[in-house]
Amino acid sequence: MPDPISWSFALPWYMAALAGGYILGSIPFGVILTRIVGTPDIRTAGSGNIGATNVLRTGNRWLAAGTLLGDMLKGSLAVFIAQRWGPDITVIAAMGAFLGHLFPVWLNFKGGKGISTVIGILLVLYWPVCVFFCVVWLLAAIVTRYSSVASLSAVALTPLFLVAVDYGSYEALLWRMAEFRWQYVELMTFIAVMVFIRHGPNIVRLYQGVETKIGQKDNPPPPEHKKQ
């Protein structure tokens, strides 16, 4: 963050970045796409989640892919638009997009878990970190067959990876990071904490040995989802 900050000048910009990112992030592509093709509300299927993983449980891979791309796009677009105003605005807009997906105003603040949106954010923010995130997710998913474990592993290791790259050899990693900013570490740490909180029920099910594996049909969602 710049020092000193003129909060009277900066705060309206920060609030606008947060609000703009939030509005983009709160677009519920999983709900929109399932309605367009005429399938039941995704909140009444599988786990009741609006993300691509739950859409995949409907058996429609193309619909799941569309949801994944849509949720990625809103994160990427928020970062892309905000980048022209500097790293602080960019990070705040990215945070807004992530929170919008988790707590969309259009769905009574009951959203997804944010992993697709995080991928979209990282893709534009700094693509090598996006590659690392996706590789960790894929490896964990292949080994465990649990989407929740893959997501938790990726968000937990990404902040550590950012720190390691900052202090490591750029040449050894085959790319040069532009000007490294600690805001990225702060952003990914915040995201990691929120993802772990959102995965609380999954962590409990993992402990109990009843967590649903990738490709396996989930238990019916809680009654409140069916009433919506």
C-alpha cells in the first residue's frame, strides 16, 4: 500500500473497486445456465451448490464446463478492468469478485465456494501462479478423488508458493516475476481462510469418511434449498 494514504481520496476508489468486483462476482452462472437449458434449479440437485462441481453431478459436462468458464470469466474481468488503476485497486476488485461468488446478492447471499473464480483471478493477476494453483488442484483431485481436498490444498499452498517465488531464483523457475507485490500474498491468504470456512461441512464429512467423491452423486441438499 502506498504510504502515506490520503483516505479521503483513496476510499471512494477502493469502495468502487470492491463494489464493481462484487457485482461481477455475484453473477450466478450455474443457476443461469441450468435455467437456460431447462434443467432443474442447480440448488435443488446434488449438494445444492451453484458451482461447476455440482453442475457436473447433473451429468451434463458441457453445462459444467460453461459454468466453470463463466465463473472464471467474472474473476478475470474484475482484475482486468481494475489493473489500469494500480495493484491496490486490482487486489480489492479481485477480493470483491471472490466475495460476490461466495455471497451473491441475487441468491440471498448463498453462493458457491469460489474456486473457479479464484482461477480466473489468478489467470489475469499473474498466470504462473494460476498454473501452480491448477496443477496442485489436479494432482490432489487425482490422488484423493475429492474436490474439497483439491480445493483446500490449492488455496493453502498458493500463498506459500508466492512467498517462495519472491525469495527464490527467478531463472530456476523459468520466468521472471514482474514487480512482486505483497498484496498478492495478502489476497491469497484471505481467500484461503474464506475457502476453508466455506468448506467447513466438507471438512467434517471428510473426517467422518462420508464426503462425496468427484463423479459420485451427492446426498440431497438441505430442505431450505428445495423451498427456494
